[in-house]
Amino acid sequence: NTTPTTVYAEDFSTGDGGWIHYPLTPPDTWMIDSSRPSPVSGGDAWMATDHSAPSDQALETVDIMLPSDYTQMLMSFYNEQDFEDPSGSGGCWDGSMLEISTDGGTSWTQLDGELITDPYDGIGNNGPPTGIPLWCGSEGGFQAWLNSVVDISAFGGEEVRFRFRMLSDAAAGGPGWWIDDMEIVACTDEVTDVALTGIGNLDPAISGF
């Protein structure tokens, strides 16, 4: 085992981290919010409202240069989901997703097979979410703070940015989506055990580091 190298870490304790936000389908409700502090850093987090009309709200990170000389790289973030109850949708009415760009945000690829600990809950079934794999909570659209871990090893040597999207259909909404404590760690040994509760230096749940 080797000690992981922290490539990037942001907990928004001193501001918005330089992240930007905009509507792909208005409105844009992303803001820094302290109403639901994460269990790691507490305090402020990014949040977007699960709107009760069609919407697609985007939140982008800064550009992050990923090193090329590591065997494995993991990106993680804590998030809490409080969306419209997906019952009856066959998947998700409203929900959220994660994308990556390697060309400065000109084009985006949804991260799906790379999700290690928190796979998408279902396919969007109405409005902007239609046909897209989404997180839409677990019980009644709610999921308490959870550390989502993503394998981004394939992007070593690239300058990347990540985009979080909150999507809603034309019917009911919900309180929204909170995001905090994003971290990227790299290691020369492959991770052998991943749990849902943490990554790297945040929590001793990845024993392969």
C-alpha cells in the first residue's frame, strides 16, 4: 500500500471554489447554501433546487490537470439528494448526473460505468431527463449524505473539468441536490476495497491505498 496523493480538494469553506453555473434549460438555482451541512466539512455546500417545471441546471468545476504517472485516480464527492418521489416513473422523474470534459467544456461525456460506489438509480422518464441515467434518491426520492466515488484513471494526463447537472420534468419538484467535499486522489497501487463511507484521507474506507 502507498499513501495517496491529493490532486484536488475543495470543501467550499472559503467560497465557491471558482466553480461556475448556468442553465441548459432555465432556471438556474445553483447557489452556496448552509442549510444542510455535509458530515465531513460542515458549513457551506453547493445546492440546486429540484424545480417543479422542466429544467436542466449545470454546475462546472474549474479545470483540473490530472497526472499521468499513477496507476489509479479516484474522484469523490459527498452529496445529498432530495428529489421528486420517483414512484411510478419506472426510473426517475427528476434527478441528477455527472459529466466530464477533456476539451475545456466544449463537449461532455456522462460518467456512468466509472461510478464505483453510487450507480445511477434509473432512467429519466419525462421532460429534460428523458432517456438519461440519473440519481433520483433511494426512499421517496431522498438519499442522505453519501460519498460517491468515481474511477477516473482513464483520464490520466488530461486537463479535465466536471459538470454536475440537476434535471427536472414538468410536474412536482423537491428541495434539491447538495454537493460538497470533492476530492481527487491518485495512487500507484490499485484500490482493493472500496466502501460507501469515504475515500483517501477523508475516511479509512479504501484500504488499498
